Amino acid sequence: MPECIVCKENYEVGQPCKRCGSDNNGWEEWKREEKALGPKRALLRFLEPYFGLPLMIAGWALAFGLMGIIWPWGGVKIYVCILAVALTFVGCVLTVPAVYEKRFSLREQELLRRVKRGRAKGLGVGTRVLIVSVVTLGLIILLMLLLVQSEAVWKLMEWLMLEDTTTVEGSSPPQEELGFKDKIRRAFPLACLGGYITLVAFAYSSSLMLGQAYAKRLSEEVPPPIFLQERLLVKIVRREAERVVCRPITQKVTDDEKAPNGDEKAPDETEQEPRSWTWDEMERTDDGGIRLKAIVKAPSEAGKSSIEWAEDIIYVVEADPWSRITKVGRVKGT
């Protein structure tokens, strides 16, 4: 059975959700349209905003990579260049289906940030894009500084990635004779190669932006999740809590209610103990759910026939953002 876009409860197609009463026709139409398009065309529609920027970056990566083998990566081992081009191109391309597969959870995360608090709120798409860009540029600068300032790092990278530069006499020129500008010129090919590989990070950032645009279009066609509909959220949690806490009353079987063969019938447990609920407080939890406090008046043992309310019980009910009860705690009784 399909899952309700509002409360994540299973529902029957064409019918309102039995749990929250939401109309899922817009959600059904959205899924039918994507299914009719097919996987490839649906992915192409996902790429329409920003003119398919991740694939453009992948194309640039392939073109620049082939040119980089000639210049400016001169002196870098050829198999290292080919491996860098292949991994960068494939990595840029794969960011698109990776984000596309997570498009619905990405929408939920973005909407949940509106009601979450503190560390649970997490980072938004815009913040993640900015962080990825800044960290990427920082790594390029750090790599350049290490290649210029640290002779040990340079020796290691030279051994791993550069062609043999020994002279006819069989020894490399003394590194102490190189000035600062010469060291920058020497490290330039490796720094360019490192900067080239970071194109994957920019492709991922642009894919996240596509996911954000997709989530915005979907939100215009379907009702908001239940954690953004506070009245509905409280209503369902109250109803579920009352159903969970109220205990069934086991009725005694009389002689008139016995089966014809003389056996006793199974006791009827459909009737619930009468209780009076007074909902006193409500607050949102850090994860976007809610916490409710209820004062419940239960009948006394002596006066159940006349329903004499003699006992006050305080319950604290906690539910997740999708209105699923996670905890019911009894605080005290009087």
C-alpha cells in the first residue's frame, strides 16, 4: 500500500488517509506522472533547473582533463592523469543520481528544519553548498602551501606522481637552490591536478541545489507534512494517547450469556474504562515532535457504577514529528 505524504501511514489509493484524513490525490498524480515519464526522462526533468549544471560540470571536467594532460599537468605521470580524469568525470556524473534517489528525504529534512531546534536542526542545503565550496577552496590552498613549504610532502608527491627528473649524472638538482617563486612553479602542476579533482565537490553542491528545487516544486502540489500542521498533529497524538492509555473493561459472563454447550463465552473487551481527559500543556521537542501533558480523571474503585471521579493521573506524552507516539509517562497521581 502507498504511504501518506502527510503522516507516513499506509492508505488506500483514491481514499483519504484514515489516520490524518489528508487527501493524497496530488501525491498520486505526481507519482503517476513520474512513472509515465520513465526513469531517464524523469531524471532529465530533475536536471531542468540551473540548466543541468552538474552534467555541465562533468563535461567541463572531461574537456579540461584531456587538455590538462598536455598542460598544465606537465611532468605528472600519465597514468595518474588518466585516473584523475576518469574518477573526476564519473564522480561528477554520479552525484546526480545519488541526490535524485534521496530527493524525497531531502525535502523532508528541509521542512523538518523549520520545527527542529538546536543541533538537531542540522544544516540546510544552502549552508551545505557554501561549506563544501569554502572547504574545497581551502583544501586547494592548503595543498599548495604544503607543496611549497614542506620538503617532505614534496618529496612524497614527487615519488608518487611525478615523472623521473634525475639528471644525466643520476642525481636530482639540489632543492636548496630553489627560491620561493621556483617552488611555486614546481608545485603548480600538482596543485592544478588537486584543484581539478575538487570539481566533484562542486558537482555535488549543484546536485543538492537541484534537489532543493525539486522539493520546492513537490511542496506546491501536495499538502504539507503533519509536523507543519500543528493542530492536526496535536489532534492525532491526543487521540492515539487516549486509545493507548484507556484500559479495556473485562465484563463478567453471566449464566444467560453462556454458550449452548455450557462453555463460557470469551469476555467482551471492547468497552473501555471511562476517563476524563484534560489536556494542559503542549511544547515542541528538539527533533520536531511534540510533548503533551494531560490530567486524567479515573473512576474510583468504589464508585465505578456511578462514575465517581476520585483519582487524578498526570501523563506526559511524547510523539515524533510524524505523530507516532514514542513515550507515555505517568508523572504522579493524587
